[in-house]
Amino acid sequence: MQPVPVSLLHPTPHIRPRTALVASADSSFRQRLGEILTGLRWQVREAEGGAQAWSEAESAPPEAMIVDSWLPDLDLGEFLSDFRRRFPNVDVVSSSGSSLQESPRGPYRQELLYALRRTQDTDTAAWNLAPALKIPSPAVVHSASWPPAHSPAAIPAGVAAPPAQSVPALTAAGPSKTVPIRGGSPPPGGPELSSVDRLPELVGDAPCMVEVSRRIRLVAPRMTPVLIEGPTGSGKELVAEALHRLSPRSRKSFVAINCAAIPEALLEAELFGHTRGAFTGAVQGRVGRIESADGGTLFLDEIGEMPLGLQSKLLRFVESGELQRVGDNETVKVDVRILAATHRPLAEHAQTGAFRADLYYRLAVFLIRTPSLAEHAQDLFLLVEHFLNKMGREAPVKRVDQGAMAKLAAHAWPGNVRELEHVLERAAILAGGEAVLTAQEIDFGLTVH
């Protein structure tokens, strides 16, 4: 890792605090960047889109503005062109693709780029600043813990110190060859990893995970229906939530319904709503899940489990945007974006008649596939750290030693990322007050897939 510039260690005092405006629809990006800039003694203002950023600059022009690679309300290129003409003294840094588009350099450009680089480096809780490292052999004495402890470094207050080690790569069968992570070369034949494309919800540096993030960013701003396919426990709902979060509908409701969890007799009323007396037990009318998502996003999880008869009614809604409550003759116009997910090979089911082909083609306008954990097993360490830190919000953060890590690496993970989270949670409970999880606490026998 390159040393931190001396100018960052001892910032020159200013009479008026420097102000940076961060414009992004991604609240996680704004938060991470804001924390790092605050540590560098900046005052940070946030904007969720181009119009808000313009309004913020009109009220009090900042010294600098950092713009994400996509704005939900304005074309990024046109916005930057107009902004630079209106505010020529504001240093604008725009993150786009895998490179930085820079405006005429301001006096604090070095600090801005440093903060942006640190934000991207901490994305998905990955350790990406050092060369790749091979996992120790299971025969190593279980005295070390993972993640490695960080030694203090001379960096600005509020900026987390990058670790001295990086992440080893695994295969589904266990330890294998080293794969360089961000900062090194991409895997042979794979695409160059871009921290800009990577989303915070989707932990992983494997090319297949970066591709999922890239596809989310491409389709999120549109009304296009999306079908998310992938094995159980691979994070399909996380993808749906990210699509909603990055869409112009993010201020409206995100309504999810699991089509496999509701009995067939009740699913129609749950989706479309019902009037009073529509069926036995309907003592009062109720708005359905579709209608409650008006203006927002409707996520139909396990769409492959929906009965054929109900698929026909859903198809009519998808085509017309109108629905009829159970027991009502009136139609209601609803504006929703539909996302669907399934662990089944829906295209094959559509060919055999197990799923309506016309509905499939309506839903599968854009496909996103979530990979199994075996397909991105090199991300196992990142995922372990992510879940341990997540559990650490309510209790002291635990670590895993090398023996436990080797046992995790040797597992096939039929339940994918969800299984890993459950295994670590169970291990943390079994460890009690111990700070380090050992192989003894790693138990796969009770995992429910």
C-alpha cells in the first residue's frame, strides 16, 4: 500500500471548514464517503440526485463535489457540463466506470481522490490493498485468528486502517491457488474488477459477483421487469432490494411476497386484495400487496410456485396495469415495477407447460443470475468477515481461527450464503464468551437447507 500523503496527516487549518457535496442515489456510498471525508476535517452535505445537488450548491457553493456514476433524475454528462459552467470554482470529481473523470484540479484534489479510493476499497467490507495470500494449512497451530488484528497506522482520524493482509482464494473443495483481489491483476480470462460497479449488499470480488452488480446498475433506473434466477440461499432478495434502492422509485414502497409461503387459496386475495364478504372470514375489505406497492416495486419471490390459474390473472395485470380485487367488479389502476425471483429453471418449465410461457416472457425481459457459493468460493473469507461484523452490531465481534477457516473452506455449501450465515451464527452461540471461533464450534449437521 502506498504511504498516506503527509498533507493528509497534518491538514492545514482553515478559517472556514471545507465543504464537500456528495451526490449519489446510493445511501451506503454517501455514508462511507462522508465518514472518511469527515475524518479528513471536511464538512459533508449529501444529495440523492442531481436536482438536490444543484439546489444545495445554489444555497451555499461547496469547495468540492463528488458525484456517483449514475444519477436517478438527470443525465450525468449533461448535469456535470451545466454544473461546471454554473459553479466553475467547485472542484468536481465524478466516478464513472473503472476510472475517474476529473474536472480542473482544485487545491484539495489529492484529499478527494484519497477519500474516494478509501471508500471504494472498503466497499463490501473487502480487504483489497495488499498482495494476495495463500490460506495457511489446517496443520498450522490454531493460535492465529481471522480476520488478522490490525496494527495502528499513521492515518487521518476517522479513517479505518487497511489491514496488512489480503484475502486468500478458495474453491468449493477447499484451499486452492491464489487469486489476486482488487489492486492486483484480474483472474486470467476474467473481466477487470471495478469497485465502482460493485454494490455494498453483494459481498464478493469474484467476477461473477461483480457481473451481478454491473447488471443491477444497468437496469435499476428503468421500468424493465427483471427475473432473478439462482439457487436457494444465494441472495436473490438482496438483488431485488438493490434494484429498488438504485431506482427512481426508491422513495416509494418495496413490497415483497413469497409465493411459496402462502396457501394457494389465500394467495389471490393476498396479491390482489378483497372486499368485505368476498369469502368466508373476510369480515372487512383489504388492499392487496400489488396495490400497496403503487408507485414503488413489487417483488414476487419464488414465482415458479404460483398456481397456473393465478398466473393467468397476474398476466392480465402485467399487461394492463389494472387489477380486480376478489369480490369486486371494479378495476383499479396500479403503477408498480415488477421483480420476480425463482430457484427453478423457469424457461424449461415454460416449455413444458409447468409455467405459463406468456407470463415468463413478460417477466424475463432482463435476467440476473445469482451464483451459488461454490461458484464464488474465493469470496468465502470476505463473507465470513461480513457476517461476523454483522453479528458484532449486537455483541462483541468474534473472529475465526485458521482451523475453523479451513473447515469452512472444505464444506460444499449446498445452502449457499444463507447456510454460511447460519453456521457462523450457531458457532458464535456455541462459543459463548470466547472471542475466537474454533473448528469445534463449526457444526454443519444442524443446518437446514
